[in-house]
Amino acid sequence: MIRIHVPDELAATQLKYNGEAGRAFITALPTRAADFLDRWNLRLDGPSMHGVTALVLPVLRPDDTPAVLKLQLLDDESEGEPTALRHWNGNHAVRLLDHDPTTGTMLLERLDQTRMLSHHPDAHEATLIIADLLAHLTAEPAPPGIRRLGDTAAGMLTQAPLALPRIPAPETRALLQDCAAALREVAPDPGDRLLHWDLHDENVLATDRAPWLAIDPKPLAGDPGFDLWPAINNRFDPDDIVWRFDALTAALSLDRERARAWTLARVLQNALWTIKDNAPLDEQDLELARRLRQA
């Protein structure tokens, strides 16, 4: 019997974010992993890895090709991942090798987890690498079946008038009301490009076939301006916010005012989630909004 190690950290995050559904997912993981190892004739090739929501097992295919088995809880964010990866077909993104639609389990090419973009010593160069990836990934319309940014924007604009008055600090409340106003201006034209949504420097890995590839998309169909926030926010440096924003908008040939509005919308999205959880607002995110509002 193959023994599958499920990291305690993954169990904790699943319980935190998904409650009983997360607990059930963790309980079923050893059996599910063993089933897919058998179904796809895979052999374990190293210790378990994990992100916030998924268990990742290094494996070998029958011809000894290295791959990874990704097991995750199927939800609104993850269900579009195989569709996006199949659309990109390995072009600036990890290649999808097999997929089970019922569970969301995927077999992916194996990249080099020791060569992550977050290890790159130059934050500016790392930003330009992400910009180049985004320019390619968002170049085409999203395929059918991808969730729509227009729906996300409409939901935020419905929630904001109810949530923002709960913020006690007047300056913070006014800042996020400005974010909502910026979203209101661009929401009627949400775009149709295939977005990654979460392309920060820990979701970029190196491989022998390409210098850098994107992993772990949470795809949306929409305006590429909505894809900039992770690259501005990671390795947070308040004095670098405007430089990164300008570098990204230039690389993607975006209208600066629209891109700013969609980036402020990401700050609003994060704030609405935080308010719903009765947690403190992220001061870095608020500073990002302040700097971009004035840029």
C-alpha cells in the first residue's frame, strides 16, 4: 500500500478556508492520490509538496518522464485551471498532461521547484519577467467556460455599499470608496482576455524548455489590467509601486487609466473579502491604493 503524506500546513489551510469541505478533502486525499497513481500508471518520485490549497506529488510516467500530480478541492477558482492550461498549451505556462474533470485532479509537466522567480535577486527584473509572461498569456480571448470578470465586478459593486460603511477609519473608508468609484467607471467594459489572476513571483518557475513558466492560474475572462496587482504587491516596496505599475502597463500596452482602475478594483476585492472575515485590512494593500490613486 502506497503511503501518501499530507502536510499539516495544507490540512490547516483547507480547514481555515473551506471548513468541513476542506476537512473532507484532506481525509480523502490519500485514497484519491492512490487511485490516480494507479489510474494513470504513475510512480512516486519524491516527497509531497503543497501550496495553499493543493497537494502536489512528484511522479514518473510509464516512460520515466517526470511529472507532478496535483490534487485540489474543486471550486470556482480552480475549475477553470485545466481549460486555461489547455488553451495555453505550454506556451509561457506549465503544460497540462492529463485531467479528471470530476475531481479537478491534474497531471502536469514537472518544473524546477528550486528555481522560483521569488529567488531572483533583482525585483525589477523579476517584475519585467512577469510582465513578459502576462503579455503572452493575456494576448488572446478566453475560451468558453471561464468565469467572467464582468460578473466579479458586478458582485463587488453590489457588496461595496454594504461593506465599506463598516470601516471605522474615515480616510480608509474614503480610499476604498474611491476604488469602488474607479471600478464603476470601467465595469461596463470588462474585457475578454484570458487572465491568470494570480501571477506573482512564487507562481513562476524555471524549466529546461523555457526560462520561466507560469503555474497555478485562477483564470478569468476580462481586462488584463486586473492581472497586474500580484506583481505590484509581491516583495512589497512602497517606493516601487508606481515603477512596477508603469513597467507592467507598458509591457502589456495597456491604457494607463483603465489599468489603474482595474488594479484599484483588486484592492477593493481584497478588502471586501477581509471585511467579510472581520479581519484587519491589509496596510500594504491600502498603501498600494494610495500611491496609485495619486500616480
